Amino acid sequence: MRPLTSVFSTAVVVSTLACSPASGDILVATAGPISGDLAYLGEQQVRGVEMALADLNAEGGVLGQTVRLQSVDDACDAEQAVAAAGKAVADGAVVVIGHVCSAASIPAAAVYARAGVLMISPSSTNPQLTEQSLPNVFRLCGRDDQQGAIAGDYLAEHWAGKRIAILHDGTVYGQGLAEETRKRLNILGGKEALFRSYTPGERSYLALLRELQAAGIEVVYLGGYSSDSGLMVRQAHDMDYPVPFLAGDGISAQDFWLLAGPAGEGTMFTSSPDARRLPRAAALVERFRAAGFEPEGSTLDNYAAVQIWAQAVREAGTTQLEAVAGVLRRREFETVLGRIGFDGKGDTTKPSFAWYVWRDGDYVPKEDLTR
């Protein structure tokens, strides 16, 4: 996902409860953006895993051992991800929950594969992650070829004959999702009027918006993240250009509304099903909220990743990669998200994406608005 310019470009920031696991402890690592403008995604990750490990240890740990956490910072940058992966491996992590961003996950996966370390990504959606056919890689979210197909279907059905712009931020995630959306739209006979990138992190997108307005664009699909998308939506509103925006799961965070404000009302996007709405997750959601944290985005997916790993290790009787991966591939696991299994590539078999709409500062399933 988004590569960042960071003061930590050649270093790895490490936040740990146990930098060096005590004798007999098992080290679980998270790898994601602790720094940079996507740090809110890293916070979701760490919060979810922290809570899961606390619960796991309260039940006696795994294989009779306490499980400890190490968090390494990749800033959603490919080069830093490789360094972060190397840090986690060197410190003895037996599983990495992460990475968050596709641009980081894809190169890091190979590092873990060489070291025999399991990797479970709760949120990297680029298909290439599992198409590498690495034996150690699993993911809990759907893929962008699925997400793009849903978006392409919607554009073809609701905006046939209209002038469609498909924009992306040039990242592995954003561009990949935009390309999958365009591919599906074209297969169905639709044709975009404009397909182009924009520069992430800009303070103003007025020049781009004026270009879209001059080209008569009637709907915009965005492959990118909350902060850029929120700013773009607000600035379109402010310049009295009421073009509707559709997007992917990159805008499923409060950062979008903080920047878009009321202009974001009605903005639609695809995302994994919101686990906060699951009855089985209600008690856990309330625990997060009581601790002052809203478990949006991938928070509960990260919690579920630990649940899955712990169940697989207990059945395998070891943390060794080959044995644990074998269990992961042959059975389903009970989690806060429901029963989850994986296919031969390591992709999840749980439901992938649904449409959501921003409404009154929060996002709700699109279907709720039709009831």
C-alpha cells in the first residue's frame, strides 16, 4: 500500500513488550505502519493483537508458554518492510501478523519464507501476495481482483454511458485496485473516460478536480487512502462540483470523515464485512471501547489472526512452520469473525467485500439504507 517518505527510511522502529523474549516465551510480531500518515492502520493492528495475546495468556498461553509481542515499523514502504522483516526474524518471532500494506507485505513475505516464519496478513489485498505461492503466507481479507470486480460491476450497472474517471495514488494497493476495477468495467462493455494517477499527500487537489470537471466526468472511482480521498471529496464540494465518488476499502477509516466532513455524506466504498456488527463480536467490541479505542478497520481481523494461529499451533503441537501451515490449510477455525479457513494459496474462504456508505460520520452497510 502507500510507500511513505519517512525519517525512518533506513531504520526500523521497534515497539515491544519483549524485544528479546524471555526463555520459554513465544514471540509474536506485528509488522505495519507505526509511523507516517498511515499509522492509524498500524494502531488497529497492534491494538487487535495486543488484546488477543492478553486473552491468550490469561488462558495459559500456547503450549504452556507465555506469548509476547514485538511490533516493527515498515511505514508501508517496501524497503523498510524488508528491514522490519529481518528484525522480526532475527529476534526470533515464530509468526508475523502483518504486514498491513500490500507494498510492504509482498517483499517481506519472501524474507519470512526463507527464514521459515509464518505470515498472516489481515489487510493486504493485492493478489500478488498469495500468487507468489509461498508456503508460509496466509491472509484474512479478500483480494483486489474480487474487490475490483464488485466495483466494476456497479459502475457498469449504474453508470453505463456516463463519463467515468478511475483514479489511483500510484501505490501497489491503489493502482492495483484501480486496474482491477477498470478491467472488470471493460469486460462488461464499459469504458472509462479517464484513467490516471494522482500524487498522494498533496494539500490541494483542485487542479485535478478542475481537470475532471472540464472533461465532464460524472462519477469518480478512487484507488487510494482515507486522507487523500477525504480531502478530494471536500474540495470537490467546496468548488461546487457535486461529482459522486466511489472507492475501495482504503477509505474505511475515520480519517476520511475528519477530512471530508459533511461533504463525505453518501460516499460509497467496498470493504470487508464490518466485524463490529457481528453479534459474536459484541462483547469484544465493548471491551475495546471501554479501553477508549474504536475497533474499526482491521482491528478485529488482527485479533482473529492470533486466534487462528493459536488454534493451529495447539493442534500441531509445535510452532514449526511446516506443521502449523499444514493445519491452517486443512481445517477451519473458530474466531471472532466466525469460522475461517484458507484455500491452497493461503487466501481466506470467508466472505470478502460488501458495499458501505458514509453516513453522519460513520459508515454503514449500503443495504441498511434501503430498509
